[in-house]
Amino acid sequence: MPTNRTIYTNASILTPRGVVDGCSFSVTGNLIEDVQPSAAVSPNREDATVVDLAGRFVLPGFVDAHTHLLMLGQSLQKVQLRSAKTVEEIQSTLRTARAENPDAPRILGTSWLYSALDGQEPTRQLLDAAVPDIPVYLDANDLHSVWVNSAALAELGVTSDTADPLGGSITRDPDSGEATGMLLETAAQQIVWPALARQATDADRDSWLDSAISHYLASGVTSAVDMAVGEDDLQAFLRAQSRYGTLPLRIKGHWFIHRRETVAENLAQVSHASDLAREITSPTLRITGIKLMIDGVIDSCTASMKEPYADGTNAEPVWDREALIPVVTAADAAGLQIAIHAIGDEASNIALDALEEAYRVNGSRDRRHRIEHLETVTKENVERLARLGLVASMQPVHADPAVQENWRAVLNDHRIERGFPWTEFTAAGATLALSTDAPTAPYEPLPNMYIATTRKSALDTSLPANFPKYALGLEDALQHATRDAAFSCRAEFEEGSIAPGFRADFVILRANPFKQELEGLLENGPTTVVVNGEVQYQAASLSEGTLAARSS
Ligand SMILES: [Zn+2]
């Protein structure tokens, strides 16, 4: 008689303590019931479905500890520019998109690389040359700036009189003061994003979220931490929850705190986040904390550095200590998790100072605060972060050598060698959680693991490795993207491990990554993805024979 109990036999499993071959494990309902290092998982097999995995590799579902779900879904529908290597290639891709969609009111593109410009300024004229008649909005690869054409500037109403918002800028011609076509940091966030968001309908947002969910599930991600939740995101998550019944992808969210003029306005946002954290607590949807962005990114020289960039400029932090400390202290006191985006070495200084001050005021307890990205960081701050018990939340995809050329050029000194030093964090005793920050980088977890373990490019394997001394071992990398990523969102007793009592969220891979070269990670993928005990993805080609379930 069929029941909701399934026994998987003959598997290699990534357990919290390492890889064990020849395992069996059982799932009852939505939980892992038992894991045994042999075929015989437990005696009463009569009522169960038995699946012989024929030696396949099983790992916990990946937890993408830092992502942006709606933006990912939307970007999957935009014109893709990551592979364009020159301005001409960007222009011809735009011309094709225009020709293919003659009725489109505007062109949205994403993931262009600064290196494609080869030192040229990204100007509206370069885009006007390809598409003069409708607005064009192109997100940079890092999503921290938007490159637009003249029609888009007109649609946005940006003129030489438009003021730069706090923490961002509209690039301008030094003589005429006219906007040249780039909107950086908060200028992108506060001018472009809301204007485009106003064009989008709930149906658009629902389709973006569905698209992000299905792409994640098919790649082996079963849980995602959305790192900039606002009202539109939250409403889309709640609608999805009623649409699906139970969300097929677990979502945790950090409420995005905008820097406002007064402390009271900033604290009001924290108290709203705190209300949401109390109200939204389902096993598949939770608001766990807040997100603050102290600085921008290296690529557009908007990350705050101790020393200036190679061109002599530097960036003021979006949040200085005076503004940051009250927010961090209040959020900590409210029991919220605090995630602070800090890319420049000065930004991580500010983040650590503020958190240290909150600890001093509020006393000690398990807080699970995190610093995001940490792309350039001093040795002292690595130690300090570990001492404060903070999670280092880092994205191997951002260290892909294919997106490093401009990153290195704008620093152009010894700081390049301080880029993405993952192993320093683990050596110092910090928890390292790996993620993708999609859609600022590709969302698939296995290519991310390839970069984590080789420091080579998942986009172009012929490029030399990016300081291979910081490469992680394969088992460590996988644990950082599952077990430790679950820890980073306070889910370490529910997700991220295949162990009794944990949620049955797991991935069966086509090939055992420990039995092939690391390059195999680029070809590998799931045959089956199970979330909450239910198969949410099944590859078409490998499902027959190998995974055919039989009732015993
Ligand atoms: Zn992000």
C-alpha cells in the first residue's frame, strides 16, 4: 500500500560531516527521517517506496544566501549583454532586439560589462546610435548603475536641473551639465527603478517570481535569501504563497532600509521590518532582518576605499557612522538579523564599528549578523569580523576572472591581491556563506562552486585563475553553499543538511563531483530536486530507468 514514505538506497551523500558513499536515507512526509551508512535504512520497508539511486550523488538543496528574486526573474526576460565584448556587439544586440520586437515600448537590457567599453565612457550617444527612437535601459553587470539612451532620459524627466540623490549621481558633461547617460548607485535605485517599477503590473511581477523560482529549482537551489525586499517584492511573495499553497522554494527576506535624512525616518523603517518579522513566519516565507548598503561597487568606483582609486577619486559611504549606528543598534535590539553591504575596505570598517557599538549597547547574544560581499578587506578586519561572530556572505561568481578586468584596472595596486579572500575568513574562524547575488551574476550554483574551488572563470575557462591561493576545497565549498548558507539565515536546524529531522530538501546530481575533475561542475546538474519531500524538478532525459521508483 503506498504511503508517503520513500527510501533512497545506494547513494553518495554530502552529510554535515562529509561525503559518505553507499548510504541510504528515508523521507517521511516533508522530513528526512533516517540516514544510514548502508543499504538497510530501517526495518519496516514494506509500506515504503524504494528508489535505487545507483550510486548517484545527493546533496542538500543549495541555499542561495544572497539574491534578488524579482530582479532575477525580470532579468531572465531582458536582453542579455554579458557576452558582448565590444560596444559594437552591444549595439548590434540592441538593434536585433529592436527589430525582433517592433512594438515594444522600450528595451530593457542587462549584464553589460565595463570591459566591453575598453576605456570609453558609456554615453547616451553610443546607445542612440543603435536605438534612437524608444527608451533603452541597460543594467550594468553589477546592477549598481544603469546606462540609458536619450529617449530614456526624456522618459525619466532627467535634465541638467535634476539633483543627484544622496549616495548616487547622474553623470554629466563637465561643460554643459547635461546628463551623459549613466545613473550611478542611488540615482539608479531612486530614479530608474521606481520609474520602471511603475510600468510593471502585478502580473509582470508574478511572472518574474515564477521564472526565478523555476530556474532556481531546476538548478538545485531550494531556498533563497532575498537581500532587498520592498513592498512590491513582499506583495509578490505573499501572492505566490496563496497561488502555490506552499511555496516550492523557501524564501527568507531582508527588508531594505533606505537612507533618509533623519534618524526618525530611518528608525521607522526598522520598526516596520520588525513588525513584518513578527507577522511573516511560515516555513517557506519569513522576513528575518534588514539590509543596509554602506557603499557601492568597485567597478564604478562607488565602493568606499581607505585609499583612492587609481584615478585619484574615492566614494563617500552611503551610510556614515553617525547615521548607521542608531539603525544597527535598534535592529539588533529588535532581534532582527542585520545584513550590511560593504565592498570597499573603508565600508567594512564602518560596518564593523557600527556592529561593535550595537553589541556594546545591547549586550551579547546570538545575533547572526552578516556582512555582504567583502570584496576587498584588510587582514585586521577579517579577524575582527570573526571575533564578532559575523557571517561573511560572499559570492564566488563576483571573482570570476571574466568580470575582473575592470575591477582590477580601477584599483591597479596591491589591493588586487586582497580580492575575495574566502579562505582567510574560514581560517580566522568565521562562518562563510556562499551565494550568487543574482542577477548581478549568474544564478546557477554549480558554476559558482566551480569558481569557488578553482578561482577560474565559469564563463571562459581559458582565462588564468584569480589568485588560486584563496580557492576552497570542493567539500568545503559545498558546505558553505548549503549548511553554512542555512546558518546565515538562522535555518541551520531545518535546512542545508541531509540529517534526521531536517526538511527533505535535496538534490540528486547527474554525476558525482568528487569522482571527476572540477571542470565537471560546469556540465553537471540535477536529475531530481526535492523540496519539502516533494519532487519539484525532474530532468527529462535521465528520469527513465535510473530513478524509476518501485514499490516493494
Ligand atoms: Zn545584492
